[in-house]
Amino acid sequence: MKRILLTSLVAISGLAAGSAFAGCTEPVAVTDVPKGASASRDDMLAAQRAVKAYDTAVKAYTDCLQQAGDTSGKGNEAVDKLQKIADRFNQELRAFKEKNSAS
């Protein structure tokens, strides 16, 4: 009887944890980073705002996962994706600044 009760409690806690993770929605990644060599100032500012908003969303997502007790590594994957996008944006921003300082 104790074994059945313990098994039931483990199953229920697993379901509860699974539903807690379900409340954590991974943000949609920024995919449109303009080419700095040809982008306008407005394009670069819009991209900067999008990357900052994505950064905020990833922070909220990883906080949610942490509070839910997730150990799957999903938060780390989201942070890695954010880092790649930020690196790409910064590379294009350098190209944009280089183009505009030569003018």
C-alpha cells in the first residue's frame, strides 16, 4: 500500500512539474538583423530595440523555468541563442558605424 501511494505521489508531482514548465513560453527569437553596411539608422535602431526586447523576454523565460524547477537546459539554450543574435547584431552595428564614420 505504501509503495502504491509513493508511486502515485511521484507521478502527481511529475505532472505538476510538467504543467509548471508549460507555463514558461520560450520567446520567439529575433531573425531580422539588418546588414550594417547598407542599413539606415532607423533600421539599426529598430533592430536594437528588438534585440533588447528579446533579451528581456529570455530573462523572463529563464526566470520562469528556474522558478518551476526546470533542469532540462532549455534556459541555457535560450541564453545561447540570445548570445548568437546579440553577437550578430553587434557585428552589423560595427559595420554600420564604420560605414557612417567614413561618410
